[in-house]
Amino acid sequence: MRELAGRLSALDPTASETLKVITYFDALVDGRVGAEGMLRGAAALSGAPVGHLVAGAACGRRFAPDGAGLPDGAPDGWAALSFGEGSTVWLEREGDAHANDAMVLERLAISLSIRSQRLDTAAPARRAVEVLIAGDATDDERDEAMQRLALPAHTPIRAVATPDTARLAHAAVGATRLAPAPAGAVVATRFGVVRAVLWADRVGDIPGRAGIGIPAVAPGQIRDSWRAALIALRLTDAETPVVRAEDLGPLLALAEHEDQRPEPHPDVDAVARALRAHWTTSLLHRLAAGESNRALAAEAGIHHSTMGTRVRELEPILGFDPTLPVGRTRLDVALMLYRLAHTRFDTGG
């Protein structure tokens, strides 16, 4: 690294300084410097105050370039970089940013992450959860993961999917004692970043949205429970924040089949057309439930005769009559498939 930096210094001083930043933080990591030392080092290197806000804290620690501690603060308005599960580092540069400010923040975040992982006693449990929900794990790897998590061998296990910001509560045991928190891990899916949690026996309190998978009685079935939990999570909304996969009945198999389609079902496109033509998902759900034109009109804020016209105009848009029993059922299923096709958790879900 030193030889490469020397060769580059004559050609590109900025690149040389960038390599020096990398070398600097590599040395801090190799020396097992603590978080406070890394922050002081970043402030000294950049010549500007540096701060670090850990997940869940209202204010973060700040240090001046001379190493002195500063009053706690927040990254508001400063160049900042988020990392891990809700942590942030920032650099309080007055005036124009220096060429390597972004690199200092990046390497500081990486260094703090490495240090956190070294101290993180929960990391093996998270890796065990990832193994159990993975599709390519071997039987031996699953058995080892079960032992790591101390999951009971003859008790059904349920995977629970929540947005990655959710934190599940402990389950009560007896009058005052709490059971250990469930094992979990944040994982990337094609629907966004979500949190996977494994529950033995009954599922405890769940704040906010969650999808509860089918029970798994063997380690190899936990993957199926997780897939079902993801489907259930994608079917949650403000009115139904928690969905249990087993309550879906045959609709769960339909949803799993639709997930394998290269293109959405034509009825999904039909719902999209309806949503572009005066309708909302709430109105379509109420129409599928068989509510009267007057009730639909009251929600939409229009006259019931106008709503009657819109309902008649909906048939050619959908390609079927939503006022017939079979049409209402088809519309209800189409709305479910539409939600499956469009729910994402990287932009709020």
C-alpha cells in the first residue's frame, strides 16, 4: 500500500491522499482501536468535528479535531453516512467539502462496523437464522443452526417477516418473567429489506406490520414458513397490519404460484387500469364485499347515481362484471394479486 501511494503521489495527489485515508483506518482496525479512538482519529484526519449516532439514540457523540469531546449532537445538515442497522456518522465541515471527506466517512463507517461485529455476540444467531431461511443450506448446516439458536426439536417453529425497522417484543412467561427475545436477522429480498424472526411455539406481541408463516415441524420446513411469511407481510395494510399465512387457505398456494410468473396476471393490470379511472383500492375492496352504490358513493363523496354509472363503466375496464358473485370473488383475488405485485419495503412498503 505504501509503495502504491508513493507511485501515485506524483501523478494524482488526490488519489494518493485517498489511499492514505484507507491505510489510516486499516491501521486503526488492525490495532483494535475502540469506537471513541476511531472518532477522534477521523476528526484529526479530516480537521473537522466528527459525530457518531448509534441506532435508537436521540443524540450522538462528537469529537473535535484536537481530540476533545464536544456536546452531544445530531447529523442534521452535515455530510452524513448511514450504515448498519440505523447508525450514522457525520462530518461537520464549514464551507466547501474537502476532496476526501466522503472517503473519511466511508472508511469510518466500515471501521466502526468491523469493530461492532467483533463485539456483537448476536452475530452467530443472526447467521443461524439466515441459514435456516436459505434455500441452499444443507441438512447439516440446518441442524447446526438449530443447535446454535437452541430451538426445540419437537416444537413448531414459525418464521415471522416484518419491516426491518420493527422490533418484536419478548413473550410473557408466567406472571412477570419474560422469555428470551426471538432470534432474528435483517435480510435482503427482492421485495426490499425485511427482518426475519423465528418463533418457537406461540408468536408474541408484534408492533406494526408482520406476516406470520406456517408452522414448521422440521428444520427443512423453516424455509417454507419464511416464504409464506413474506407473502403474508406483503398482504398487510393499515387495516390489517398482521396477516397469518395459514389463514389464507388455498390463496397461499395461489400467491406462491403467482410469484413464479414472469409477468403479472392480466387481472393485476386490470386493477391498475381501474385505479387510473376514479377508483381506489378501498372502493374496489368495498365493491368486492358487495356494498351498495350508495355506500360506495358516500365514501367517494359523489352522488349515488354517478357511482352507479362508474360501476357500469368498470366492467369493460376490468374485463368482467364486478357486481356478479363470481365477479366480486374475482375482483377480491385480483386486488390481492395486485398488492403482492406492488408491495415493496425499500420505499416504505
